[in-house]
Amino acid sequence: MRGVLAAGGLSACLAAHPAHAQTAAPDAAQAARPPVTVVRSEPDFTRLVKANGNTVVNIGVAREALQRRQNGALPQDRVDDGTLGSGFIVGADGYILTNAHVVARGSAISVKLSDRREFKARLLGIDSISDVALLKIDATGLPVIRIGDPARIEVGEWVLAIGAPYGFSNSVTAGIVSAKGRTLPGADYMPFLQTDVPINPGNSGGPLFNMRGEVIGINSRIYSNSGGYQGLSFAIPIDVAMRIKEQLQAKGYVTRGRIGVVVQEVSQALAQSFGLPKPVGALVSDVAPYGAAARAGLQPGDVILKVDRREVVQSADALGYVAERTPGERVTVQIWRSRALQTLDMSVDASETAASAAPQQAQPEIPLGMTVRPLQPEERALFKVDGGLLVERVNLTASRTGVKVGDVILALNGQSVSTIEGLLEVIRQTGGSSALLVQRGMTRLFVPLELPKPAREEPRSELDP
């Protein structure tokens, strides 16, 4: 039982050391030490689940996947490949939030409520950068989830998740907040909530609750070698998700601000080297040419401490604050340079890859066992490449080849790739024993892959239809 100190154990300890009249009094430091609060029982989640279980939905997605023939070829005929996920109701008239990766490239989406009613869902908008998507079903009078404030949650507090792991609807798991403001590879804008709540495939898109029954995050990712839960779960803060939701509902896509910088965390050693009183802020490691930051005079080695009076505690804060601004809007950035504070004023640019049009055309899954996306401008500057695809997720099969999350795919079989469509085309044209060129950090290496061989076209006469 988590955090429970048994009274019997304490009694046994006292019994083993009987009191004596001549026992010395405790020293002054020990006597002045405040008493430790002992957790006597685990929390009761039953009321929370009863009050909020009906706001959680199961999501079924049919995807069009390329069907392999017996010889491993990839013909043009397609089959439906169903996947499952979770979501929750944010509008009584049928608005539902979930993860973008749950519904991306779906040819048909269905939603099942807790009362077993099922609806066809429309994809109103999808934002792959934040991994947030907005669905709409034709229903009214639905129970709506209560929105909480992630800033109020403390590390060590109990949290609870409701979702459909492996399709088991309305499953409840609980744990504690392990950390706040975590940044992950390929998600520099997102200050994730890290928990030890058991999250498995199918939980994605479901809510993370605090003990007041308010949603504080969307369960989005896990870190795992096996593909299942290993104690590292990550949720998108609900305040970030709701800002995305408002844009998706209004226009079907998300517009972000950017200033054109690559930033990293400030460690204690770096803080000392730059003369910072404490390790906070976002250290600028690269500046995109001709971007807002470059025009304003921001330089590598500057540490961003504030964006419009909002303190930057960690690197994700700086990018997140700027991303919230409307392109063309002016921001004031406080920096630390040459052991002194300076202020720069700049006009926010529009992110080149921020907008994702609403209902997307269904695309075939990449037969590599991984999820990839094009690099953002800041990432191209960071890796010093003109293009490529960032690996965001890797399944067990792909991980055995040596591909890792955070790798940048540059070429397949000697052909450069910068788009998902381009990668798929190379896969169709080549196949068999293949060599994938990736960049890991600043090191390039080849990874061997075995791909399906391309289908051979059968000769046909001019009379064939």
C-alpha cells in the first residue's frame, strides 16, 4: 500500500526498546523537528468515478491500410485496420477531445458513450504538434467534464485515469504525479505532466483527473521498451489542450507564433558558466536566419528568462508562451547576456507547420513500425539539415532494427526523403533489403531494414479495362 505506515510496526519498534527512567532526553534539534504526516489510508476514488465516468467515451477508428500479398508485395487494394482509443466530452452538444494520433488518417470514426449508445463522429480539426484532436457527434444534453487547473497540481498528488486500454471500456487506474513540465523528443512545445498511472494502448486520449474530479490532462504517451505500461506516463496539460480546442472549433486548424530559435535546458553547470544565480530559463543554442529572433538581435548563448513578464522556468515555457501568441503580435523578451539582463522587442512570426487542416485525407500507414512527421524549421536548424522526418513513435518490431524515437530519417536506399508521401513512394519503388539513413544527434548512421518487395505489374492488352 502506497505511503502507509502500519501502526503494528510502530508498536513493535517501541516494544523492542523499553523505556527506562534514566533515558536521556532527545536533543534540541530532534525535539524542534516538525512531526511527519503519515498517510493512514489510500484515497477512495469511488465517488470521483461515479461522478465522471459518463463523460468518458470510447473511440473506434477504421484506417485504410495497404494489404500485403503472400509474396510481400504492396498492391493498391486496401483493407480496414481498426484501432481503439479514448476521449472525453467537453460540450453538451457533442464536442469531444482526444489525441491526434488516435484519429489521424482515419477513414471512419465512431464514438461509444458510457450508456452504450454509438455515434458516427466528424473530425473537426487535428493538431499533430500538440497531439490534440476535436470530434463532433450529433447528440445533445450530454454530461460535460469539469476542467481543472494543471498549475495547481503538486508533485506527489493522487491522480486517476479513465479509458479503454486494449478496448476494455471505462477502465480506471490511479497513481501519483511524478513530475511537471517534462519535455520529450519531438514535443518541445509541450510541458507534459508525468505520472505513474498505468496507461496502456487504448488509454490514449482519455482524461487524467485530480482528486476534485476535474480533468487536468489528456493521457497521451508512455515510455516503454515493451509497448505496455512501465511506470512512465505522460499527459497533455488541459489548459494547453483547451486553447487548441478553441482554435480547432473555430477554424479547424491551429495558428502558432514562433520566433525562430532552438533552445535547451539550463543545468546547474551551465548556469554557473553564464553567471546565472540559478538554473532557470531557456538557453538559446541556435537562431534561424531571417526569423523574428534574428531580426531582434537574439544570439546563441542568450538565456530567455521572461516572455512578456511571464517567467521562463524551463525551456518549454519559452516556446509555449510564444506559440500562444498571434502571428504579427509583438512580444517583449527578457534575456541574460554577458552576465547582465537585457530586453528585446520582436514581432512574432507564423509557424510554418503549425496549421493542420481539419478533416484529412486517409493515408496508408508506413510499413516501418514507426510514426514520423516532417521537421519544423527550428528542428532543421538544430540538426543542421535541409529536410527529413522525425521519428516520434517506434513499435517493438521497429525498435529491434535500431531505430529510436528522436532519430531523423534522411534517406532510404539512397533517396532523400522529407515528406511522408515521399517515404511511402520510395518504399513502394524499392523494397527488400534496404538501408535507412538516420541522424541521431549530430551523428549519421545506416539502419538495415527488410521491406516488402514491390508488386510487379502484369502485362495486359489494349483491350483490358
